[in-house]
Amino acid sequence: MIDRARVIRVLAAMVVVAGMIGMAVRLPLDQQVQAQAGRKSADKKKKNPGATGDPEEDRQEQERQEEKKVDKSQSPVSINIDTNIVNVEAVVYNKKTGGILQGLKKEHFEIYEDGIRQEIDNFASPDAPVTMVLLLEYSKLVDLLGMPTGGYFEPGRIEILRPAYEFVRTFVQPKDFISIVAFDIRPTPIIDFTDDRNRLMGAVNLLIRNNPAFSESNFFDALKFVLRGGVGDSVVLENNRQEKSEYAGLYEINARTAILLVGSGIDTFSKINFDEARKTVENSGVPIYAIGTGNMFLKRYDQQLDPGRGLEMYGIPDRMTLLQAQNTLKTFADSTGGKYFPITFPGEIPSVLQSISALVRNMYSLGYTPTNSRREGKRRKITVKVNLGDKIDPKLLVVQHRQTYVEPKDRK
């Protein structure tokens, strides 16, 4: 008879050896994943960049830093409680010709909240540079969804990165501030705000050269991070010794802001749900322009994507999931005053980016103080009208703007 204890010891030794060999084989791949996702090695000792070496001066510096800290236990909203200003970005175009109207003045606009006209306090014409975040879905899921577009010659993620590269090449102008954030299981800033086109192209090329690390696409969490800020991975293309950094959201920036989102709209594992994400985007006052991907995948495999087949067990979204994702992108874009552009073929990208550029470059910034002082957490509807007198029929004018926001709610 074979000694059972001896056999167990031999098997255990084989498992240990196999594990050590596997770790040695995976090491280069793990290093590559860390490079693309910005998961830098942790610096255990938190260094104070303002330290002088004098204990008394260091103590005073620490006290000054403590005074600057703010209470972030409450979720921020798009309305500043002190001023109650509601900001609205609006684009006006002719329904018949599609031409965007330029040269409009404050007296041409009318704002209504729940049917009651409001007085316009702030007005800015579309002359200022743009501050934008290029938000890219970068997970193993996009490699799957983009496979029919790229075929055997390029990875599926090129469906995401091709529009991003063309946007940087054709859109960015001096004094614009563009940041690139990629997300999978969590959002990672690839490059901070800059108008340097070469640095932005380098950030896109970094994503092209590497591979997604996770299958999850936490879309809602990424939107919340970009709009409201929070603690996240340090910027990849910066020499930051800290593993984590704190970021401000776009809603805090006093400038013309927008988000260009390139992704499928699928959310797999976010901490917040659709309702919370919708409330976040509506209250931010930041228009979202969404380029929807995965459409070729849906059209080619539509007959095999019936719900109930258990495709989700293999990481393949069914037809209903893909259709809901498209509706999510359209809802977020429309409710914030942006626009949704589904693309199927690479040839559509130039015209889509040209439309986005025209819309973003011609946004009028309006601001008003609501006459309704109610604070019950209810949704309010915003309507913007343009009156040009006899110059053009008002029925031909389309005003693209955020549709609603949720009023603050007092704690009882």
C-alpha cells in the first residue's frame, strides 16, 4: 500500500513549486498592468512636501494644513447653498438647417423653472477656452465588444481609443485644458489638465500599447469621480511618489466645462446605482457628450444575444444589457445638455467629432437664482427659450441645455 501521508506531502510540494513558477512567469505581465492602470508601488512613508526640518515650523505648517481641510461628509450638489446660483450651458441651432446660432446676447434668452420665468443673473458668450475631461472605458469588456470592428488585425479597445486620438488631434486648442481619465474597476487619471497636444497624444498611445487589467466597467463610479472628485490613483504620467491623491470635481471649476465620454454605457459593479448616477450628472451642470461603442457587436451577434442564455457567466452581455446601456448614455447626455452619438464604423468618427466640437465651442453660459426657496429634494424642470423677434421663427430654434436638477433637501 502506498503511504497516504507521503503522497499528500508530495502533492503539496508540487503545488508550491507550481505556484512559484507561475509567479515568475506572470511577473512581467503584472508590471505591464501596473504601468497602464497607474497602480504604482505604495510609498509607505507619507512625506510632507512642505517639511522644513524644524519641528516647530513643521508643527505650524501641519496646523495650517488642518485649517484648510473641509468637511466632506456631505455629498456636494450642483447648487451653491450660499448663492443658490443654477448654471445652464446652452447651445442654439436651427432645426431646419442644423446651423448653430452665434452672436446671441443676454436679452435674447429666457429661462423658466417649473414654468415660472427666472431672471438671468450671469451670462457669458462662447469665447472662453474649454475645460474638458476625456473619459474612456478601458476594460477587458471593450476588447470583447470592439472585436467585430477591429477583426483580427487590431484589439477591440481601438474602438475606444481611435475616437480619443482623433479628438486630441483635431479638437485641442491653446488655453484649452483637457484631462484623460480611463476606467475599469476604478477610474485612473492618465494625464492631468493640459493644453499640450503632444502630452495628450502620449497618454492615448500609452493606453494603446498596454492591456486592460480588469473585466469590470464601473461606469457610474467613474462619472461620479470626474464630476464630484474624491480620492483616487495618482496621475499616471506624473512623478508622484504617493499611491493615492485627492481630486476636485468638474462641478467645482469656474469655467466652461464638458465631458467627452467614449464607452459602451455598461456598468458592471459600481458602488452607486443608476438613480444616484443620474442625480449626480443632473446636478453637476456639466454637459456630457457621449460616443457610444459596441454597436457593431450588437448588430453582428444580435440573434445569439437572447437574455436567459447565461451569457453573463462568460462575461458576454446580452441584448437587453446592451440596449439598456445605449439608453443610459442617451439619458445622461440629454439630461445634461449634451448629446449622444452612437458609432458603428470608423468612418463616422470625423463627422461626429466635428459636431461635438461645434457644440462645445458655441455654448452660452447662463446662471439664475431660483425664486422657489423650497428645499425638499424634489426635481425641478428647466426650460430655456430664445426670442429673436421677427428675424427667425421661434419654432425653428432648438435650445440644447440641461433639462432638470434636484433641489437640496434640508435635514430634519
